[in-house]
Amino acid sequence: MDQSTHQDKIRNFSIIAHIDHGKSTLADRILQLTETVAARDMRDQLLDSMDLERERGITIKAQAVRVRWKGHELNLIDTPGHVDFTYEVSRSLQACEGALLVVDAAQGIEAQTLANAYLAIENNLEIVPVVNKIDLPQADPDGAAAEVAELIGEDADRVLRISAKTGEGVADVLDALVERIAPPAGDPDAPPRALIFDSSYDQYRGVVAFVRVVDGKFHRREQLRAMALGTIFEAQEIGFMSPVMRPVEALTAGEVGYVITGLKDVSELRVGDTLTSQKRPATAPLPGYKDVKPMVFAGLFPTDSDEYPELRDALEKLKLNDAALFYEPETSQALGFGFRCGFLGLLHMEIVRERLEREFDLDLLVTAPNVAYRVRPMNGEWTEVHTPSDLPDAFDEVEEPYIKASIIVPKEFVGTVMELNNDRRGRFDHMEYLSEQRVHLVYELPLAEIVLDYYDQLKSRTRGYASFDYDVTGFRPGSLVRVDVLVGGEPVDALSLIVHRDFAYERGKALVEKLREEIPRQMFDVAIQAAIGARVIARETVKARRKDVLAKCYGGDITRKRKLIEKQKAGKKRMKQVGGVEVPQEAFLAVLNLNEGARK
Amino acid sequence: MTSAGEGARHLYVHLPFCAHRCGYCDFVTAVGRHDEHGRYVDALLRELEVESSLLAPRLDTIFVGGGTPTFTEPAALERLLAALPEAEEVTVESNPETVTPELARLLSRNRVNRVSIGAQTFHMHLLDVLERAAGPEDVRRSVYVLRDAGLDNISLDLIYGIPGQSPSDLERDLAETLALEPEHVSAYELEAKPGTRFTHAHGAELERQAESMESYFELVVSTLTGAGFRWYETANFCRTGTAPGGPDLRARHNLAYWLGRDYLGVGVGAVSTIESRRRRNTPGLARYVRALERRERPPREVEELTADVVAAERVMLGLRLDEPLSVVGVERALDAHELERLERLGLAELREETLALTTRGRFLGGGVTAALLA
């Protein structure tokens, strides 16, 4: 096949869909229909390779699969479906010329769909709109189609109506991809450039990069260079997925495939970077590379301090596959040895935590999450603070990350969402009607205001109808203070929080009240104080117990009573000692449940 | 302490029969079965005979507990008491309604010199909650009947924390108790043991009043000590003579448990601890009797007590007493760091080779013990 003709037959596309709107089912159906996978090998949702993904209906790592359809080579580039992975999504989209926008016929557009659809439009992708699940009894294909058409400025007739579950209309989707999406541009004769849109780690072969070749040609055994990071390596194997790895001698402009690098450290190869040939290097990298930084931080401590080495090993292993995960050792005087971990967002944190507990069988104590702060100490240089207790007592300036939040709700909930956002220091940006019923609200909010319970509040106040997405927009100065908690006169580092000055009093008060409930009565009075610097802003006392005896104990009963005492003793060992006070682990999570009390 | 080979100087005899099983009770009991009392006593005496080698030639104490020992058929009870070896203190537990002049004479002529009466409370509505058969009058009458028979060492059991009991109810119970001038008082907070009928019926209420129990315990201790009683064990009080050198009215048998002495227990469900071996007879009445009728030892659970466990128990039991605990030999069971902390908190005092709890420490004895044990 002539090279340019080959390039003309390529179509690269992604699927954009909200969780549960049927992306994986559609992908499976496409693999089946194109006979990429024999029916007997078909496993539900083949693309999501991690158990956790399949279970939660979330795609964590993007992958790419090549299928053949009527003489064309179609590359389906899977995208992570969640807010925390916006950057990865944007790289995946950049690797494509088109996108299938899949919307549930019963649910309509959701905030994530919207965010990713906008991303696709920004990347000049041809959008092929699809309304899925038309077989459902409650489906409203016309309504959903009208919403989608409105969103992308297309005619509603051009919206395909399918059921990925039954297979109805899926062949039309493949035909539409071929017809509507442009073949990749790119100069096959230019110095080679390929965009890394994803990577994974293979314990035997090292880092595997998933790439879209933009210009030129990449050969096996060639010396390659990652342009942003400068990493140089030999391409040990190159190939494409269909759906398993199929090695080839070369990948050419427009093609999608993988490169086995042999690198042993995922941080040497970052998503968004450009690969080029060492021998005939391109002059400029592809645009858009960003160094993604974690914005949400939490302390991870083993419940049993003996498990610290296991936790360290587990984090090391996770990091191999998750370049965005950040961790550094942290020592808390209250919780002992652990790690301060940085995440892209809340879902990322949840996923890491679950994987640690499930795959590595660790029992963890995760402190309340906080955001990254930028602070300029008195006459000092700007630094980033990841732990509230690290914020200095005195500083010139402090900044916190802000987000642009995108919320879609039925119109009757607009008021309640506005109220919630106002309570959270939100600033209204704009709103628009997606349809007569549904409103898209855009707010600016400090990220700190959503890391604890914002999403739960949003869901409960809108009876589950709201959908939510956000994008970090940058740091802004804030009037912030550090509130410390003292138990028995000693500061408990793990309980410090950074809050807006206006909320300091009520949050401090709510926190000590909550702690009074969580800390069991001891053999002495325990003072619980919230303080800003040396100034105590709230105080509660856990009164000493006055009685703690086993009512009676005679000859027939000694063994049982001894066991009771042993049990009592074991219970105490599970508590953390802070200044001689036994503090149950739940107390360290008290701050997680603060908002409801404090804000009602 | 009893040295090895000398034999136990303390004997416990279990008589499981009761007229009714009270809802809160978790002892080994058997309701009614009058026709079986005689057979059971035969079995008991046989066990005593089989195990006689474990007893010292001279006993310090015998305690006949239950059940309701005084509910046992008089003929069977008398046969048992008459067959028991000599001992300096012989205690029998009783329920007030069972104490008749005949019974009192039976006890008295069979060398019983101490009677413990399960009074529990003097309030009818609370006795109903506890499902006790006796009324307040029965308690008073039983004391006089026993005194008339010459029994001059009487202990009254009280229960506090009964669902529905107000602080003034408890004050009156204490006043009524003192008015009867017993030599000894045991006062227990009601324990709602999991799985009992009582917990099922009253668990929620007991949980609600858990916090007020603190003041109840304080009220019991301050009232009784104020009336001249010695708070010699967590739940036990004895009268102290007006003149120094008067009789020691502590329950010597129970004191043996708290001091870690060896004891032999006979009867269904009875526990023995002899030379670091604890064993519990089967709680099944029929199995117990059948085995002994075949001249076999009853089925038993055996627990070997390691040196660590023995030391831990010495601490746990010893700290229930008002007299300091000798730490010699139990150092291994003590957490020195915690001990220091407890001293700082004013809960414990280490003096030379003895450890004592302060008054506040005694109120928190359970927690203090849990903290102290290494």
C-alpha cells in the first residue's frame, strides 16, 4: 500500500462519555463487530484491564486498540473518564482527529461529558454524536439528541441512535467514523515526532509508552529521545494493540501504537512528552506538554505501625504505574511514621487508597485531605506547603489553588447549588440553559472548599441530580490561617487545618466539639483546644472517668475477668497516645465530618 | 501463699438449685428438681472424697455457694454440711425467703458460722425487675432469724444500678442495710451480661443510665465508709470493731481468691485453682452426676496458668484490696512506664516493695489494672 494512501485510510478517535453511559460496552461491541476479538474470547469491558476499573466503571489508564473496518484502520484511543485525569484526557484527545460523544438516552448530558466535549472541540476534533441505550424503557432519544446537537452545534438528524448493549446501530457508528473523521495530517517524511498519550509499566519490560505518530517513521531498535525530559532509550519493540500487543518493524505518521522502552522508572517518561529519533531529531516538540502537579494531599499512615515498610513498598509499586502519584515520608508525632501523598484530585486519592488496601492488604489511616498552599514566609522565598502544620506562624503572603467548577442541575436546584457555592467562598461566573430543564452553572471556588465533603453535599442537596466537574485554574492569595488543635495541652499535628480567617472560629469550635465526642473519657480531665498561634479560640473538656471497675470477681470468675482486662488493654494499644491521652484513630478523621455541623 | 504439696486450705462447694432463675443471673443454676437434690449431694460428696488429697489437712475456709444453697432440700443440705471437713470460716449463701428458723438452726448446728444473704434491694418494684421472690420484709426477717439462731457473722448483698432505681432509692437501700447492722456488705453494680434474658429486656435502659452509675458507686462507698465500714475490696465492706484489735470481719474465703491462694471447688461448674492449674467442672448437671455415679471424675476444662498469667492475676486481684500489693514476684507483670504515669496522675503509689491504689485509683481500678499490666 502506498504510504499516503495508507495514511488516508487511518481514523483515530476517542470515546467521550460519562461514567455508566456505555463507553466500555460500545468499545466491546466495536471489537466484536470488527472481529478484532473472537466471540469466545470476549470478556465484558475488555479495555479496562484493572479489576478496580471494571468494578467502579471508571477507566483509569487509557489504552489504544486498532481495529479494521471496510478497508480502514481505526484506532480507538480510550480516555480516562474522570475529572482528576483531565490532563491525560487532553493528551488522548490530542492524539485523535475525532471523538465519539456518547450520551445516555435516559440521562442526557452530564458535567464530565460537557467538560470533555469542550476539550475535544478545543482540540479541533470532529465530534460524532451518539445517543446510547435507546433500548431502555425510560430512554428519551429525541431529548438527549436535541441536547447533544445543541451542545456541539450540529443538526439533531446527525446524532446516531444506538444500543451498544444489543448492538443496534453500532455498524452505523463505524461507518460514520470513516465518513466524518478526517484522516491524520502529518508529514511522513519529516523528522519523526510522536505524542506520548499514556504509559504503563511492565515488570519485565519496563515502561511501555502509548504513542500517536504525528510525523515521520519510528523503527524498532532505534535510539529515541523524549524531548521535554531528555530521556534517551532504545525502542526495544514497537507495535500496536489489537487488542493484544502485536509487534511491527515500524510505525508511521498517523498510526497509533506502543513503544517498549526498557526504562525502569515511569517518571523518566511523562504523558504529553514528544518522542523523536536521536539520529534525525525534530526541532520542536508537539505543543501542550505540562508537568502535572498534585493538588490534593493527605497523610497515609499504617494503622499498625509495624506495617510501615509494607506501605512504603506498596507506594513504590503503585508509583510505577501512576506517574501522577506523589509521596514523601512524613512523621507525625500523633500518628507515627507514614507518607504525605499528593494526588491529582479526590478520585485519584480514593483509587490509590483502595488499591493500597485491596491489592496490598494494608490497613490505613488516611488523614483529612488538604490542598497545596503556596506561602511566602516573612522576608523569604515562595514555597509550597503540603501539610497544614507546616504553615509557618507568620508569613507575608499565602496562596491557595482555585478551580473553575462546572455543575449541571435541573433548574429547580439552581438556588440550592448557588447557596452551597456561596457558603464555600464561591464566585459566580456564568450560567446557561442546556435545555429547558437543565442548567449549566459555572463557579470559581477555592479547591480547599471542595476537598472534604462538597461533592456529597452537592449530591444530597440536589437529590443526586447534579453532575460536577472542575479544572484547577491556578493559585490566588487568600486570607488564610492555621488552626491548631491541642489535646491535653499538646498540639496534635495531624489535626491542624488551614482555613479562611472568617471560618476559623466556627471550624475550630466544631472540631473541638467533635473531638470531645470522639475522645473517650480518661483517668484524668482532658482539655481540647483550638488555637490560632497562641490564641485559644475554642475549648472543650473531656471529664475524667470517676469509675471503671469490674463489679465482682471471685474464684469461679478469674479467668473471664482477666480476659476482660486483657481486652481492655488491647483496645488501648490500638489508640494513639498524644500527650498521655489515648486518642482513638476515628478522632483523626473528625475533621472529615466537620462541615455539616459547622455550616448548618 | 500455699506452697506446693501442702494442699488447698480453701474449699468451695456449689449447690446449683434455685426456685427460679433470675433474669440477670449467669451462674450455673438448676430450677426446682427437688427429687434430684439428694442425688446431687451424693455426687458432691463423692467428688470431695475423690479430690480429698488436694486439700490441706486443716482448712481455713469453706464457702457454700449457688444457686441458692438454702433452697436445697433440708435433709440433703444437712447431709452435705455434716459431711464437710472442719474449717475456721464456713459460709453459706442464702436467699431471704428461704431463711426459716428451722433452716437457721440447721446451719448453726452444722458448724456454719457465716451467712450471706442475697438482699439486693429493699424496694418492691426493683425486686420485681430483678425477678426476686423475696420482699423487703423477708430480708429483715431473715437477719433476725439468723441472729436468733446464734449466727453472728452476716453479710448482705446489694445490687445497684437496677433499671428504674433512683439515687434516693439507693440511699434508702443503704440506710435499710445499715439499720440491720450486718457484719459485712457486698455491693455490686448490676451487670447485664450479654445473652441473658435481662440484658435483652433492659439493655437499652442500662446503657442510658451508665453514666449515673459513677455517682451510685461513689454513694455506696461514701455511705458505707461513713458508717464505719472498711472498704476492703472493690465491692466489699466489713464492719470494723469500735475497739482496736476487734475481730477481722472480712470474708476470709473470698480474701483467699484475691490473695491468689489455691482453692478446691467441687460441684457442677465449680472452678479450682491448684498449683497453677485451673480447672472447671462441666456445667451440665446430668453429666456431672452421672460421671460421679460411675465413680469417675466429672468432665473438666483445664487451663494451665503460665508464670506470666499467675503474676497478672495476682496484680488484677490484689489491686482490688485496700491493703497494698507486694510487688515481689509480680514485677514481670507490671509496666514500669505506666506505673510512673499512674503515680503522676495520683492513682497509684509504689512504696518500697508494695503497690497501692489511691482512693481515686480504686474507683478506676479496672482501667488502672489494664494500664499497669505489661
